[in-house]
Amino acid sequence: MGMDTHNTLQLKVHAQIHRIIIMQQLDHSFKLFGGTAMKKTFGIAFILGLIISTFASIVIAANVNADQSQNQSPQYKVNDSGQTYGSGIYAVSFETEPDLIAAVGTDGTEGYVYAKDLHKDMPQTPEEAVAQTNKLRKSQSLKRGSNETIVVDTIPLYDVDGKTIIGEFSITNTMH
């Protein structure tokens, strides 16, 4: 059972216990005051408030759990040079990626590429993004009809030490 599911179950059980206690107190209060019309009006308002507060508690708890899981950076191993390395699959942004991202080279060799090498040609403005997209579309249209993969760039593939080059990694753009 995941942590989020466990927390949600705890909240539901807590809310149910809270309802039972309040209903017992409410029943005791009605016995003291006795009025049927007052009992009905107060009961409806009370139950409506209880339902709204229960749902609000669950929604708030779910949002807190979601925010915590999105803000947590994955834990990576660290090499002798102090660089983090591993898969970038759980990174939620560029800032939470390891320094060396696991990759498979052009010849099938497993190694690592520098995150900064992968992101070096990222556009800085919308205009740059449009220009890069148009350039890519043009090169794709020239190769239309062939099943050839378009290699956008080739970067070094490193061993875990981040120094020893063991191959190369192709950044590609597959055709649609």
C-alpha cells in the first residue's frame, strides 16, 4: 500500500470516528433540550457542516501529499568527483536531474551523458523555439519517405566517473 493511500485511509477513519463522537454528543444534547423541530433543523445544519468539513479535510490532505511528492528531488548516487548520477526518469524538472544521466550509446554501450550537454541547445526565447522547430521540420521534410532517424547532435558518453569517454550518444528526432 502506497504512502498516499495509507494517509487517505487514515484520514477517512479519523473523519468517521470524529462523526461518531459528534453524533453521540449531539444525541445527548437533544435529550437534554428535547425539542423536535429544533432537533430536526439543528441536525440538518450539523450534518451538512460535517459533510463539508470532511470533504475539505480530505482535499487539503491530498493536496499536501501531492505538493510534497512533486517537490521532493530524487536521491542519486554520487561518484568520486562529487557528481550525482543515475536515471533522470523521476526528475520533475531540469534542476532535479542528476549531473550524469544514464544513457545508451550509439553502439549499445551503457554509460552517462552530462545533463548540461543534453540541454545545451535549449531555446531561450519563444522566437528561438520557433526557429529551431522550423529548422527541424525542414530537415524532416527533406527525408520524408525514408525511415531514417534524424540525428540532431552527438555528445560524449561517459563512464560513471564523468571523465572517461566510452562512446557517443546521439540526440535524435524521430519522424512522425
